[in-house]
Amino acid sequence: MLTTTSALVAAAHAAHTGVAAFNVIAIEHAEAVARAAEETGLPAILQISENAARHHGDVAPLAAAVAAIARASRAELSLHLDHVEDADLLHRTAECGASSVMFDASRRSDEDNVLATRAAADWAHEQGLFIEAELGEIGGKKGSAHTPGVRTDPEQARDFVAATGVDALAVAVGSSHAMTDRTARLDLDLVARIAAAVPVPLVLHGSSGVPADLLGAAVRRGMTKVNFGTRLNVAFTGAVRAALAAAPDAHDPRPYLANARTAVAAEAADCLRTVSVG
């Protein structure tokens, strides 16, 4: 069933557990996550990034497919737009069937980030949408909240949430985007300090590079929404490579895409179980 991100995040936050969010690039990604959620009995968030929307030329076709998959599923699934910088795409959130958006103004100066995010949050709340955001230059370092080496200051995080009115905050505690090995080390004490300072649910981006035990520990310390992307893509492309290597003359994409979907479902199920801790 298609539900709202706010409902899934609020339930996880109240229960002191986590909810996994998965970036979708192809329809097979969404089908795989729906299968994993049904098998585990756990909810999941299906995310379409601005980069994925650009890849397809428009967000609408992929969003329509993802929403249809969610509606047909027995699992609780929501649709979310991720890392949206473009104002036009932001304003199409509800139109494409998503109930939430991560507005990313982290490339801007601190002042511009606050002003832009406040405006985005005001607009989103007028539409009944849930909005996530992140700080930009943190701790004197340039870049987003998930640039290697950056760490979120709890007081800055508290002030940012108060100034912008966002519903969830992505924080920097040691993870990085696009990691293909699980060697990231999270600062669990920092997670707990931010959770104590910030009144909204916390979001971990770049979770693919974090070992399972640390992800579970981060959830227990106060992390709520846990994002995965690269792990699914590694499983997807690995399955495709293996299938084509075994049948180099194959020309029908359906068999190897089916293998990829199965591999992604297994990976997503593992992620779901990992973050569903109390």
C-alpha cells in the first residue's frame, strides 16, 4: 500500500527504531524493495533523487511506476524525492505522487541555505508534505553534510531546525555517499548528542558504507531514517555482470534484469532487518 513518509518516520521515531529508505533508479529497484518489504513485514521508503529524475529526462514516468508498485504491494511503502535542488522539481513533489521531499540547499552559504530551506519548508507544509534537509558548511568545512570528514554540531543542528521548520534533518556523523565497501566509522556518541538536541527525526545518508552493527547501534542512539543506494546498485550490477558472463550471447534483457531484481531484493531485505532494531 502507498502510505506517507511522515507516517512511517513518525512511527519509527516514536518506537525508537529505524525505517530504511532506498534510492530507485530502475523499475526493478522498486519491485525488489517492495518484495523485500513484503518478505520481512517491514515498511520502506522508495526514493527518487534529482539525479535519477534527470537520467530519465523527467520524474513523472518513474514516479508513476514506483507509486503503482507501492499501491499494489502488501507492504507499507512511501514515495520520497531525494536531494532536490531544483525549485521546479521541488514544486512537483505532490504532483508526482510523493508525500515527502529532501530539499538540498547545502551547496549554498549558511545564510542562503537557511532562507531557501525555510521557504521550501513553508511551501511543503502548505501542501501537506513532509520535508527533510541538511546543513551545509559544518564545523568550518566546505561541502554537504556527507562530505568525508564533516561532522554536524548539535547546537548548529538545533538552530537550523528551529530556523527552517523542517520535519527531519540529515546529519554528518561519519558516513559518505557512494561507498562500495563497509568501512565507514560512525560517531555514535555524536548521534546521541544530536538526537538529544534536535526535536525532529534524524536521517543518515550514505548508509551503504556502514557496517551492520554500527547501523543498528546508530538507530539505538537516535537515528531514524536510514538511506541506502549504492548497496542496491552494487548488487544490481553484479548480478547483471554475472548473468552476461554466463551467457555472453544473450540479447533479451529480461532474464538478467530478473536476476538483478532478485539480488537487490535480498540486499534490501538485509538492510530492512538491520535498521529495524529497538
